[in-house]
Amino acid sequence: MASESDLKEDWKRVDRGLLPEKLLGEMPQPECKGLTLLTDVIINATVCHLGPAQGQVTARYEDDIEFVLDVAETIRRRCRLIPGGFIANPYTPPPSPERHLCVWVRSAETGGRMNLCIVGNEHGFPAVDDCISFVLWAESGFQRGGLPGAIRAAIRSVRDPELYEREQSEERQARQEKMRIEKERRYLVIEQRLARCQAQQELELQRKRVRNLGWRELMAEHESASPPEDDISSALYHLRDSLLTLPAPGHPIGQH
């Protein structure tokens, strides 16, 4: 069992490794409150350890894959600190705090590295709290919901960049082909609707023309017309036939 002096040495080692002394003196009070818990979590961690540089924590995921969380840079971004200990843009309203954690994944075998897009909690939460959440997530084996697809893709990329690029290229081509087919389908639907609209307008014009024909003109057109081959010629055929058919007593011509 570790002695009290050993525990104190562990605390000092982790404290020094987590944050540079200069950054610690510049941090606002809300960020400082969570440091004790973060230090305790790191001391008792089995997956995460300090390094490779000061202010960073490494989490082993698989034999060849590691996640690196830059605690110091995450705090700097969230607090909008710049070298010298001042808040950026002191004379203008500051932009919204940077909620992304500074995290990347790397492969010990290929040396590949890729930054990850991991967003922290809603505005108002200290960056240290988000760092604690990440470390606890890593300690659980990233079991809470598992790794998102974007992170799994990043792992494939650092393991085999060439294979990953080929897969990405194939996926892009597949998406482009799908978009091309969908675009053609939409154009076809539009053309079909336009053709139906034009056919309806043509039919109405022809119906009006036929109704305005005299009796002899109507008979001559009906007798000389070819057999119906489409909807318009069929509709006109039946219209002429209706107009030429003798009506029942008491009914006007063209009605039955």
C-alpha cells in the first residue's frame, strides 16, 4: 500500500504534468476547481497516462492506436488565452468559447496522426470538466455509446492512409453516382409533368376547335381522320363521334 509521502509525490508529479505553471496562474477560477478531480482521476487511471508532452494525456485504445488529449491547449482555447496571459480581443466582445477538445488519434506503427472533432458540453462548462469526462470515457474503454463513426474512420486513416484514401474515393464516387441518378430521376419527373400539362393544354385547344367546326367540316374531319393512336386523337375521335351522333328527342346536339 502506498505511503502518504508516495501519494503526495504522485500528486505533485501529476499536477506538474497536467498543466504548465504559467497556464495555471492564468486560468480563471472555474477552471481551477476541477483540477483536483482531474488529478485524482489520472492518478487512479489504468488506461490513461501523462504525456507525451506536458499538459497532455494519452489513452491507449488498442495495441497500435492511442488517443492524445491536450488538456493545456483545450483550456487555452476555451478561455481564449493568448501568450502573455491576456484574454484575446480585450476591447471587443469576445467570440463564443471554443468548445472542441484538443484531441488527436495516432498509430504507433505507421506514425499517422489525425485531429478529432470532439465537442465539449454546452457553453458555460469549464474545459477541465470536459477533460475529466474524456478521461473517464477512455477509462471505460469508450463503452458509453462506443466510438462515433468519424473517429472509427480516423483510426482507419492513421492505420493505413492509402487504403483509407481509396475507400474515401470509392465512397465519394458512389455518392456522386447516387446524386447523378437522383438528379436524372427528378428531371424525368419534371419532364413527364410538363409533357402531361402540355398535352392537356393541347387537348383543350383541339376540343375547342372541334366544337367550333361546322357540320360538314366536322363530318369531313371525322371521316378522314386516322384511327386513334394516342390519348389526344382518341379523345377527339370520341368528341367528334359524340357531336355527330343524333341526340335523343329533346336533347341538343353533342349530348346524350
